[in-house]
Amino acid sequence: MPLMEDDRLQRLSVLIFSKDDVDKAASLIKDVYAIADQIVLIDSSSARNLKRLKAIKKERGLKRLEIFHAIALGYADPLRMYGLHRCRHEWVLYLDTDEKISDALKNDVKRIISKPGARAYAIRRYEEAHLSGEATQSFTWQIRLYNRNFVRFTGIPHEQPIIDGAVERLDAKYQILHIVEWKVWSDYGKLELLERFTYETFNERILDYVFKITMPARRNPEKNALERFIYGLLRAYETLGLKKANDEISDFDYFALYSLRDLAVQIKMRNLAGVLGVIPNMTRYTNRLKKLRMAKNGKAMFEIYKNIEKIGIIKYLRLDDDRIIDALNRKYAKKKQGIELLMKLLEDRHYGTYP
């Protein structure tokens, strides 16, 4: 009996976010359609591309595909809870349009989620792959398969969801492949400028990266032994340097944080050119950050970031309330959207003029 026809198996919603990448979105939908009982596409495209997506749905008879339009905020993370609200089934597989999953995961995903125990599953995401399936050995653990009743997102860039319960690592044959497109990588520089850290959130960000590498069986609410050790070292460094937990980290610490992160990735990939490029790349990043901090609204933005690091962008802008999304969709339908709009909304919230 085909896998989809077995009533004993859990049903699955596949959640996808897209923005003006119709061809990639259509390709991913085709790739996962057979395993999905529902596909939720949260689209932030222009009216023209949204129309194309709806035409593809109609032409191909994709009855299990549901398309919802949401305001473009530069990246998808602030819309995660909005997307989850539209998933009808308990189990959700989240994928980006520049990703694909291994055949083994397609074949077994229904059986995996039908087993009792875990609330979520971490999957190896290979960071540089090609459509052929060939990939480098560099991967991180990503929680992409979860029971939506036990998951929460805060809207911080590239975050792992918070899971209320056990997280299980899947076997190496179950993979997500990130299909590299160098032309879009420059966009991520804009997202990095959103990240301003106090020393406390700086520590948590380092621990989050350690988590993606080591993937303990349970992330929340307690840190594992390795995380507690690293956190102790960081606090000792900050205490000796007379650094306060609520102060913004120094230019040197910004430089060190991203240099060490990128250096670890390049060494793991055995990319000598990448290793040699870390220092000049991070020098340019630090210089851009200095300009951001010196801007007229620099201090206000840092106060905003302290708030969103504590409660997240979703709570700060109330983006878990579908009525807010609907109001923003109407208000900014014909206005410029993206990172610039997100920055404006954050300032509006700070000054009390937000919807």
C-alpha cells in the first residue's frame, strides 16, 4: 500500500516561504508534493509573481497547495508563526525554496513522525550543495521537522525554533541540501546589520552556533555540559574586562564573533581561499557596523535590538496576530517593502506609532 494511503501514519504539512522566486518555489513544491497532505506557501512576491504562482497551482491541479500573501520584511523569520497558524496538521516540515531533501527523507518522513516520543527532529543541512545532489561535507543541525503544538519562533534571523520537549537527531541518510546560488548571498549582508548584541545576547548567539554543530538531545530549557562550560568562559572574559551584560559588545568582539564563526566553516570545508578571505571580509563588515552605530538613529536602534533579543521580533511587532499581518498587508501593499520597511516598523513600535 502506498505510504500516503496508510491511515495509521501522521499527516504532514510542508511550510515554504518565497519572495519573487517563482521557478524555485514551483520546483520545490513539485519535489515534495507526493509526501505532503498540505503545502502552505507564504508568499511575499510582487503582484505579478503572486499571479504566476496561482496560475501554476491551477494549471497543475495542485489541490493540496495553499497560497497566502504576506508583506515582505526582508527575510522570512518574522512570518514563521503566521505560517504555522495556516498549517492544519500537527507535524510540519519547513523548507526554503533554495533547498531540497534527500530521497531517504522523502520515503521515510511519514514513518518518522508517526513514531511516539520526540517533539521535533534535527536534520543535517549541507550548506553547499548542487542540484545533482553533490555536496561539501560542511553541515549544521537544523530543526526543520516538528510538532507545531510544541514549537515557537521569535523572528530572529536564522534562528532555531524553541521546542518544548525532546529533539531527536535523524540518521545521516536524511538530509537537507542547500542549493548554492552565489548571486543571492550578498543579500545576507543586510540581515547582519540587523544584529546588534549586548554581552548577554552575544553569549547566547555563540551557544546557538554550538548547538547547531553539536545538536544535544534536548535544547530547552537547560543548557548541556558543553554549553555551560563555554558560557562560563565567556562570562569570565566579560567579568575580567569589566563588561556589563546589558552593554553593546565592542567592535573587536563583533569582529571576533563573526571571524571565528566563518573561520570554523571554511576550515571544515577545507577551503584555503575562504580561510584567507575571512579577515578582510570581517574587517569590511565591522566598518559597515561602525557606520550603523554612528547613524542618527543608532542609539534608538540598539535599544530596539535589546528588546527584540529578549522577546523576539514576532512578539515585539505582534506578528503572531494574523490581524496585524492583514493590516500591514493593506497599508503597505503599494509601498516599498523589505528590510527598509522592517526597520521602519521597528522604529514605529519604539516611538509608539506602530499599528
